[in-house]
Amino acid sequence: MARPQNQPQTQPQRTPNGPSTKASPMASPTAKVEPMRTMDDATRERIAKRAYEIYMGRGGEQGDEVQDWLQAERELRLGRN
């Protein structure tokens, strides 16, 4: 199909990184990605010790180790203990 004679040919606007698009920031190849934080051994040991204290404080019953760990993390992050 031929283009009508009266309409100008349009091209995408160019940017330094190529044609302009309306992509989300997540799709941008230049978007900054935060590195995943890793826990040092001392922090991991303090959390494990506190999680064990929580576990023993509720009678040593099995089944809540993840919740114990998360509670220990929260307490240490908030400066408790």
C-alpha cells in the first residue's frame, strides 16, 4: 500500500540510546539495580542466637522456626535485645 503524497514521512525521535519509546523504567537497560544485601557471619549468628532464645521461650515446640527467625531479625534491626 502506497503512502499518500501529501503526508510527510515520520521517523521515531532518536535519543542517545536509540529510538524513543515509552517503556517502563524497569525495561530500561540503563536502570540502576540495587545489589542484594548479604548478611555477614556475625549478624547471622546474632539472629540465630536470638531465634533460638525465642524458640526456647515458647517451650521448644517445633514448627515456627521461620517466624522465630523473622522476629529475631526485626528485634535486632530495631535495636532490641
